[in-house]
Amino acid sequence: MTNVPPGTEILSQEECWELLKGATVGRLAVDVAGQPDIFPINFVVDGRAIVFRTAAGTKLAASVLMRHVAFEI
């Protein structure tokens, strides 16, 4: 990786999954009509998958149907 900003630490995939396992709340960002919509969500890590439960609506539709989706803790 080139042009890494100072103070940035590159993590391995394993380090990322370990950090995810230690958290319970994250943010799901989805693209709704070209604008970001961000939701706090509770989640768990199941193997190499991030799992959260939601009702029908924006979060579910956008995370399944749209290609611009981000998750962070």
C-alpha cells in the first residue's frame, strides 16, 4: 500500500476480525438516493461474517440492493 497517511496503522485481516469480535455496536452507512444514511446497529461476528438483525426498511433494502455500503466500529 502506498501513500499511507502518517499515524495510520495497517492491520491484517486477522487483526481486523479480532477487533470486530471485541465490539458490539457499529455504524452501517448506506446510499439512499445518492446521499449517505448512517445508522447505529448492534451486531455480532459469526465466523467471518458480521450479523445484525433489522426490520424491513431502509437499512435492509439498501444493504442488500445497493452497492455503496460501509460498516465501521
